[in-house]
Amino acid sequence: MDRNRILFCPDLATGLTTQVISDVLAAKVFGDKDFAKLLKARYDQMGELFRDAHYDDPRWDLKEPFSDCKNKADRDKKDARLVVPRSRLAHAPQNVTRLFDYDNFGHDMPVWVSYNNDPNAKRIMVVSQDPLRNDDLAGSLYLSTPFGVHSRDFENGVRNMDSRVRDMLDMFLAKDVCVYLTDYMKFFAVDKPFIRDCIDSWRYKGMFSRVLEAEVKKFNPDLIIILGGSALNNELTDTSLINIKPWNMGHDVQKVDFRIPDDNGVRKGQAVMAVLHPSNASYQTKKIKELIGNVEHPIIEYYKTVVHHACNYLLDVNQYLHGH
């Protein structure tokens, strides 16, 4: 596979573009339509520097008119995070602005990668858990992407979690599959207990679900892969994804009528796989071996098996479903 032919957030035949997703995020996540301009500038920058700039490259600072947004080079995660000052979201609703008062206020911008940008390529949406942050100070929003895929350092697989995601991405791209990565939880602040405690009172739960629904409509995935449990937890989600079997019951493709409350739209028969989150894989070796057998490298083989099942499904949906 020629890595130079991997494209970052190209315009898709489904109508998805970086401008479209910027508008969705600005309106539905941040509640400030003008914020789309900054998000689009960041997408343009990431597209330009994708797999070219290391996490500490000074080019990650945004240029005018957003030159107040600087790069924070995270040495531990090798992540290029954009630091957005509070003033950039001064007109956002309170459920957004209140998070500036807490450490680790983060959001991961959804991204997609394609090989050759074949308009007929199958599409997989990978829904991870949350934009985890550890050492970011209050007063700013810290923008990144799921697993920091925009930085050249992602290819080096600095953390085991990143290398597992990278390997999955590479296997999908080698099969000419377009992959979209997003987090179910669009915000993170302080730590997980904070977000979970305030979800009901500040209506984050409904927002997370409705944004995911918008992403599904824009990307139109042939298959959704759920990494981890956030999107399956009925305390965190309003979607019907809670009805699918968890990862520890196998890795076959399941079908669900994707819907959220108070919405007449139903995506019938959406194909979904529930998969162990890579950050937790080292603690689940025993269960992984029960699923795939006592092999020499069970975690590596587990994710290879996930890709194998996903690609088999995409290649021949009817045969896959009748054979399982």
C-alpha cells in the first residue's frame, strides 16, 4: 500500500466534506455556528500537515485570523492539540462555556481517511469513547482527533492503544475501505465521573446521541464499529445501540434499527460490531483467548479477527449473515 495515496478527510460521494462536518459540530456540539470557521481552518491545516508534521512542529499553530489558537505538544501522547481560548466560544450556550472552568476540557474532531478516494469504496464508522485529557489546564478548549491520527507520530504507534488502531486502519485501507473515526462523548472535562455526574442535568446525553445520528446520516456507513462501552451504556446514550451484544459475547456483525427518542427517522438494519477498546485490551487477555483461541499474540490476532469479520461482511453481506 502506497501511504502517499492515503487521503485525509477528502470530499465524499455521500456529500460529507470538512465544511459540512464543521457546520454540524459548530451548531450541534458547540452551539455557536460562527465556530465553524475555526473548525474548518483546523481541518484545512490537518489536511495540509497530515502525516508530514510531528506533534511538536510549529506549523500546528493556526494562522490569522485564528493566531490566538496555539499548538500544545503533548510529549507523552505525541499529540498535537490545539489550544482554543475561552473567548472563541464566548457566545456558546452555558453547557459549553461552563466546561472552561474545569481542567481537561477536550473535544476530538471527527476525521475520515480513504485510499484513492474511490467513490464506490465501502464505509466503516469507528465510534470510540471520549476525548480523554490528562494534563490540560482550565480556561481553554483542547482540540485533537480520535487517537491523534492527524499527527505524523500516530504512524509510530507510541502507545500500544495507538498502534492497535493504526494497524486496524491500515488493514481497512489496504482493502480500500473508507474509515471515519469519532468519539461518542463529544466533551471531556476533569475526569469521567464529572461528565457522567452532570450528563442528565446538563443534557449532554441527548446531545451526544443526536450528534452521532447526524454523523451517521452524513457518512452513511455500511458498518459501525463501537470501540468500548460509552455508546452502549444506557446512562450515556439515547440511541438504540444499547440493544446490541457487548464485545465479550463475540465479534460478529449485528443488525440494529438505529434510532434516538423524539426522532421519526429510523435507520433500519444498521450493521454494528461491538469491539474491545484498545486501551483496555491488555487487561482482557483471558477473555480474548476464549474468543479467538490460545495464540501467541492474542491482542494482535483479536484485532486482525475484527478486521477480517468486518471485511467479510462488507464484501458479501448476504453470505456473511446467512453463514453466522
